[in-house]
Amino acid sequence: MADLAVNLAGIRLRNPVLAASGTFGYGREYAAVVPLDRIGGIITKGTSLEPWPGNPPPRTAETAAGMLNAIGLENPGLKHLVEVDLPWLAGQGATVVVNVVGRTVDEYAAVAEVLDGQPRVAGLELNVSCPNVDKGGMAFGVNPESTYALVRAVRRRTRHPLLVKLSPNVTDIVRIAEQARDAGADGLSAVNTLVGMAIDIERRRPVLGNVTGGLSGPAIKPMALAAVWRLARVGLPILGGGGISVWRDAVEFLLAGATAVAIGTATFVRPRAMLEIAEGLEEYLLCQGIERISDLVGAANPGARAG
């Protein structure tokens, strides 16, 4: 049997395939068809200090090679996560990474501090890159200095492994990643969605209630893969994501320098996509005569410095 276990910035995973934040909820809707103890882990919906209502509908739109979403980080808040969702996820045997959001640095840090006392949490994913909210989110992740300040503040309030989710909607993603590293990040999550929109030509108005939304799905895979390739030189473990639909996509991300991969839009089309990808990775290792999945990390990228 091939060894699929990986260590992602201090987060131990049974395999390198995780549910991406915002696409899997808290796993309840999928649990009947996707046993949560068989995937690498689940990254929760973005969790804020207080409940967030999200954006006005319509919130989603199909595109030629993916989808647009403008959910706006709707979530029931930190208290609900701690009292309801984390106990349920623990009962399912899930490895849980909490995606953290906020409107201010203090809000991010407060969420991280509360979660620091939660043994059911394996790590945090700091969302500095959501393009669908007016405050917080991408406002922090498009500027190296604000990224550093936010990551530094959160790092002081938590001992959990800390991943920083980066935006592709920037000029120099490597520079921002370096600031996150210097501020104390343990790893990177790349990438979040691209800004996009659709227009209803009959009604002559934007399809989404928020006008613009985040583009995800196969359309963004080449860009996401290139980002992971470039980020591999920063020297931090990477959770790669963006348009991964089948196991071959996942292999590409690993070879580019990702330690693990996050699957999102594909689960809307094929709810068992994560299981299929994990099984495909194991078959690939066996066919290639490779004992450990970790041996693939960065194998195609001379600039990769971390696995």
C-alpha cells in the first residue's frame, strides 16, 4: 500500500485531499456520501466573531468552465462553530481546519484566540483574500504591509498551525506570501477565487446581487497551478487549490510544490470527487512505484524549497 499521509505545516493528514472552505459547509450535507474520516480534512466555512448575513441573492451563477459565487462569507458565527459544529465534526472523525475571517485585525485575532483553546481544531486558514465582502477579506490580502500586520497579530494569539489563504487578484503574490511567512505563517493556501461577473442580457443587469463574485472551477486551474509553482520558492508548505477536478490535476499541483490540495467546485458536480481523487492518487503511486505521496511534492519544480 502506498503511504498517502502528509504533514501540512504541522497539520497531520491521512491523505492530501481536503474539502475547500465554503464549498462543503460543515460536512453535514455530504456526510451520507463522503465519510469525513476518509478524506484528508475539512476546511470550514469562513468563521467570524459574530454571525454574518452574507450578500443579497442571487449568489451563484454557472459559467462555461466553472461558477461564480458571491455568498459574502455568510456564517453562524464563532459561538455556533464551537458549541455545535466542532463537536459534530469530532464525532465524524474529521480533521478540522477552521477558516477565519473578520472585518478588522482585532476580529481575526479574537477568533483565533478562542479557537486556540479548542483541541478539536487541527489548524487555522486565515482568509485574507475573499473578493466578495466590502470590509476585511481581500482588503488585507492585496497589500504586503497589511498582510504582515494581520498575520502577525493572529500569530501572537494562537499556537495552532497557521495557513494564509492568498488572493490571485494581486500584482505580486510571492511578495505577499513572503510577508505572511515573515509574520509567522506556517504555510500558504493558494489560491482563492478570481474576481468575475456575468450579465443577464434580457434583463440588462448583472446576474449576481453583489454584481461581481469569485470565479472558481476548471477555468482557473492553469493560473492556480502557476501560482503554486511560483510560491514554492517562498519556503513554506502549500495547500494548493483552484480548478482541481480529477486526480491528475492533484498530481500536477503536488509536482509543482503543493503538499496537499483543496477540492471545491468539483464537489458540486460529483459529491464524491475527493474520495475519487484520493483513490486515484494511490493508484498513481502504485503504478509509478512510489512509496510515499510526499515524494511527489515539488518533484517537477527546481525552485521548490519546502514540502
